[in-house]
Amino acid sequence: MRIVGEIQHSRFKITIFHMNNKFSVQFEDGEQAQIYKLPDLEEVKDINGIKTLIDGPFLKEVEEIFFTMRKHKIKSLKELINRNGMQEFENII
């Protein structure tokens, strides 16, 4: 897999990869990442086609998924901390 391009964005790092004649687009927000593997279609056969795909509505969905991912991670971490914090300790006399 090799990096073939990046798309500038104010909130995300967007990297375009190419491997075996297919493209993947990775979005990173600093804590998490999403990767979209693109099918071999005429509309996304090059970087310009990929840039056309990644428009406002697509980016809004990516942002919402990052929000959901962050929410799930925080919830799971809180549950883990609560479970571990509720353990009983030995009595030391």
C-alpha cells in the first residue's frame, strides 16, 4: 500500500492510499481513524474522482461517525473504571 495523495481539511487528516489497483481513503481526527475502501469504479479511478466523492455531505457523515466512536469509547472506559473501582480491598490491620 502506498500513499498517493492527501486532501486538505481543517479537522481531519485525509490520506489516499493505492494498492492492487484500488483506492482507500483514511480519515483521522487525532484519536481515531476511519478507512473507506473504494470499489473499482470509473468515477473513482483517480485522485480527482476521489476528491469529488468526498464532498460536504460525505464529510458530515464522517464527522458524525467520529462523534459516535468517541461516545462509545468514553462510555466503555467509564464502565471499565467503575468496574475496577468497585473491587473490594483486603483489610490491613
